[in-house]
Amino acid sequence: MIPTPLDAEIAPDAATIPNPGSSSDHAPVPDAATVPNPGSTSDHAPVPDSATVPEPAPIPSATARYDLVYVRARRWDPGRPRTASLLQLDFEFEGSSLSLEAARGRRRAVDRHGTTALIVPERYRAAGLALADAARLAAESARRAEPELHPEPPRFHADHPMFFTFVVPFAGAGGTPAGPDTGLLVSVDKGDGHIWTDQEMGDYFDLIGPR
């Protein structure tokens, strides 16, 4: 449930990936923009039934097809959700359908020009899970993982073209508010809504290789 750091995949000046081993200094999810109404649904992607746990999609392989995604910090928009790092990012898909080796070469080429590009499976061009629905799935996952504890509303922690990452704080004894260092990091897939595991995260970033 706690994602592997992805610092090798996003350049430091654009990083919004969780700091390893820490859940402090998380930005609260901006009011109505991201804290989900538990009954809300999206008009973008089908929301998995809360009675079932979405199964992870197969780990992409060397024979899958990939696209490049350009990561750019956008001008501040007070009406748009922000991550814990206070960044608001735009992800622009190149529209490619490349082999893994070709995608690596293309990334090296754009890196030389100082552009941050990520390699992602091309199927994520059609991913459309809404942030509010992803937050609801993160809260449900936290309740399953820690049934004896009481999760508070998820906080939007980091963004990536393939998943949203949230911090789910837990109330302390007697229902006291959670402290800044209390909570689980939960990454929700933007395509099918499944929760990314440590193994899945590690396998994928091992596959695409270092920058």
C-alpha cells in the first residue's frame, strides 16, 4: 500500500512523489474540489464497486506499447487541487505507441533538452478516474488495511499520469485528530481504480529503467 519512491522517474524540480518513509507535511485536500462525497461518482471512468477490490492490471512487459508523458508545472489556479508539494502539474501525452526500447531512447533525447518526460503504458491515455472517486477508493482501502482504526478523509499527496497518491490519516485514541506523522500512503490507479502495491510499483519502475 505504501508506494516505492519514484524520484528516479520524475525530476526533482517537478517531483510530487512521496518522500520515502515519511507522511508528514501533507497538504489537506482542498475543500470541495477533492474531498469526496462518499456517494459521489464520476462521469469520466466507471467507479469500481466498493463491495469488490479492483484487481491490478497486468504488469506491462517489454512487448507492451508505451507513450511519453511530458510533465509541466502550470500557473497557479486556486480552484484546482494541489499536492503536498504545492505543485499543480499538467501531463501531456505525446500520443506515441512505442516499444520499450524506443520509449527509453525517446526519453533520453528529450531529457537532454531539460524536459521531464515519463514512460507510461499507452492505455493510460484513456484513463479517466476522477480525483474524488480515487480518494473514496483510498479511504476504503485504508479501512480494509486497518479495520481497528478510524481513517480521516484522504489528503491529496502526489500526482502521476498513472495514479493518484493520498495520505489517509487515522484518528488517535478517543477520536483525537491524527498528527502530521500518522497515516498510510495509498496510490490509486487512474485507469481501473486498483490500489498499487509495493511489488507492482517496484516491478514497473525496474522495467522502464533509470533515466
